[in-house]
Amino acid sequence: MNRPIQPTYTLDKVGEENFALNLGPQHPGTHGVLRVVLHMDGEYILQADPVLGYGHRMQEKIAENMTYPQALPYVCRMDYLGALSYNLAWVLAVEKLCQFEVPERAEAIRVIATELNRISSHLLWWGAFLLDLGGFTPFLQALTDRERILDILEEVTGSRLTYCYFRFGGLPSDVDEAWLTRVLDFIKEFRDRLPRYHDLVTGNVIFHHRSKDVGVILPFDAAGYGLSGPILRGSGINFDVRKHEPYSGYDRYDFEVPVDQNGDCLGRYNVRMAEIEQSLRIIEQAISAIPEGPVRSKVPKLIKAPEGEVAVAVETPRGQLVIYIVSEGGKKPYRVKYRVPSFANLSIFAKMAKGQLLADALAILGSLDMVIPEVDR
Amino acid sequence: MMECCYIKEVVKGFFSLCTGMRVTMGNVFTRPATVQWPRESAPLPDRFRGHIMMLADDATGYPKCIACTSCARNCPSQCIIVTGKKPEGAKKKMADRFELDFTKCSLCGLCVEICPVGALDFSRDYALASYTRNDFTTMDLLQELGSPF
Ligand code: SF4
Ligand code: SF4
């Protein structure tokens, strides 16, 4: 079905109550350059049309014109909040294609870094979501803690946002004991601070009124729209790539997949909050069982992939990312396809926003945790 | 009955607000989480990535680069221009021109990693500002080093 992007109202039809409203492209509530054309009846939404592509950078085409290592920094720039998961997916895909080995120590460090990145992403979401709902304090609280994670990650990766730390066959540099201790210290302090988050928001009555039974996604729809990540789990479907198709040694760690049956904004909120705690658990286990040894296996300097195709799935903070590479042999891939989680997650927004109050639509959009450059890629 | 529920809600709401306010007020007496730049600055980690810079040979003070161009070929954004020639009497080539287009650089570090002689490294320069764009489109990395040419 081809729905018109421009509102279909003519001037004579526009009344006091019926009008079209442009949400975005530069609206703070859309968290990026997403434009949603809302057809309104007073405060209620009749129809919502997301308009995508403002940040389209031809990521797939760029990757096809680059050698495998050259594409590394580009992949990480799709999802700027969960860059390490993207980094991980790309190296895993190429490692699978070329059958490179990865030392166990490197795998453990990858898990630690990726989980730290997941927590920082969830923290920013937490702050931004509550900012959408009108609370400013949570944002500052979350950023204070997130900043400490960024400091920790900066120490090993050298960057604060668009990390590019993993390499084919392992890592470019090892971490030292002091860094691991620093991570453990952070976990301890963060555990002490987590109850504050719940005091501030989770038990708050206003928050409950804004999020409970708002934007309910039924499990049937969640599966049908191809949602993934905390949104899918917030609708009662237990699926997490880390658990069900373990990669990078996630099967060695003991963690739970939080699921909430309600499917509303509060359900998604609860899932993410519980996920933060699970990530802390994973990091602790990874650090306590970290093996000694090299962090990079022998890989050729000039990477020539054999003919073939691979698909690798990774659980990013926003859901399931699949990278599919077709190689005809040689230094560059023939075809690259990114299946990004936010794109699928956004697709249900039009259905959910229908009949909602405008303020609730923003709450729903916030609870979906969009990263728009990832949608547009 | 209805009214009783309503009052309950109000009381519950009041208490949840108080809990939240307690967290907020608790922060009034903590140390500030920010630093007052430019009077103070946050510590830079060792692996901080500023723009890339050329390292000098300890013995001669000339650039270490042997102008093999692998950094230029491997850079995803094609932002390095390097040429070189042999100084008189020397066996190896040496860079006589090394320009970085910092506006395109993504600070990925592939050039630093690929360099066979370890001639490149990240600088610790982060407070970069200029009135003209040209200062960054053609950054001459050899400027501060000695030259045999
Ligand atoms: S850091 Fe990356 S983008 Fe910048 S010059 Fe080096 S290879 Fe090119
Ligand atoms: S890779 Fe190193 S030696 Fe080769 S041109 Fe670049 S800086 Fe010079």
C-alpha cells in the first residue's frame, strides 16, 4: 500500500480540529532526524506516517566498495549508542567468512566491552525516555553514570562514542589488571546507585500513569512486525540472540533474559532496567573467569576472503542485528546487507500511534529507543 | 468508595514524589560531576585519539616515514597524501610530503596500525579550532620535524 507522505488535507478541509502536524525532522522527541507526519483530530492521532531517509548514507554500498578492514569504522557509525555491538557483528562475520580463530581472552574482553556499551546505551535511553515524559532529573542522573562507563571504555578503545576496538582475529591491544579492577569498582558503585533509579522513577505514580497500558504491543504483532530486543521481550516473547544463538562465548555465562508480559511502555521499561542488571552479572562473570593468553590470533595483513556467504546475528542494545556478506573472493565483499533492529522496531509505530494522544505517542516513540542513523543507515 | 480510592491515589502519589525528591535533594550535597573547562580539563587516557601525527627518528630528528604509502592506501577515507624520495646518500626513501585531510579523517587508527615502521601515532591535541577550513584540509604533519631536503 502506498500511502502519500504529504498530508492529503486541502485547505478548505482543514478545520480547527483536523490538521496535519509535522513531528520532526528536528524534534527533540524523535531523537534524531526522523520526521513523522501526524494527521490529528484535536489532540488525538488519526494516522502517523514516519518519513525516513534523512540520514541515509548508503552504508551497505560503502561497505561493498571498501576492503574488509576499511569498512570497520563505518559499521560502528550506524548505531552511535551501541557501536561496539556493530563492531562485533562485523568482525564476527568476517571471521566466520575467513575462518579466523579468536583467542578466548579476546572473546572475554569483547563481551565485557560490549556489555558495558549496552549499559551505557540503556542509561542514555533511560534518561532520554524520561526527558520525553517531562522529567529532567533522571537525564542528569543517567548521564553521570554513563559518563563513567565512557571513561572506562575510552581508556581501552581511545574513543568515547564511535568505538572501533575489535579487529579480525581478536583485539588490537590487551587490557591490564588495573582496567579490570576499575570495571569491577564501577559495577560495585553502580549497584549501589541503581536503587536510586528505581526510587526516582520506577515507583513514581506520575510515571506509571504515563506509561502503564500505553502503546501496548501484542505478542502476535511483535513477532509479525519482526521486532526484536527489549521491545519484543517487553511483549512477552523470550528471544535473545545472546541466549538462543550464542556468539563470542555468551553460552559460558549464566544470565537471564528478562521478559515482561504487559507489552506496554512500562513493560519495555522494566525489561531494560532488568537487562542492565543482567549485563552487570555477565561482566562480573567474564572478569572473574578471564583467561590469560594472547588477544589476537595470526591473521594475514592483507585480508582476502574466500568465496562464500555468511550471516551473523548479534544482540545489540536495540535488538537483533544481522550482517550478511556475500563474497566472490578477493579483498572486497560483493554484497553486504545489514538487518538493523531499529528499522523493524519503528515499523510498528504507525500502528501503535493510531488513536493515541500526541503526548502518549511521544512516550511510545521514546520507549522504542530509536537510533535514527541506524534506521536510515 | 470512589472517593476513598482517589484519596488513596493522592496519598500514594505524594509519597512517591517525596521518594523522588529525596534522591534529587541528596544530590545537592554531592561533588559536582562536571569539570569547569577551560580552567580545568578532564584527564586524557593514554590511548586517546587525537589527529594522527608523524613521529621523528630519535637519532636524526627526521620523520620516521619511509613513504611506503600503505597508510594512504589503507585509509578508508583517503585522507592521507604521502610522497617521498631518497635523500642524498641514503638507502631508504623518506617522506618529503605528508598531508592529512583531517576534515575527512574518522580517527579509526588503521593507518597507525598498518605502518611497518611505526611512524604514526595519535596526538593528544583535542582543542582544535581555526578561522579557516584549510588549516584542517591540508595538515602538514612534517612541519615540526627536521628535513634532509
Ligand atoms: S585514522 Fe583512519 S581515517 Fe584517519 S587518516 Fe588514519 S586511516 Fe585515515
Ligand atoms: S605506512 Fe608508515 S612508512 Fe608507510 S607511508 Fe605511511 S607513515 Fe610512511
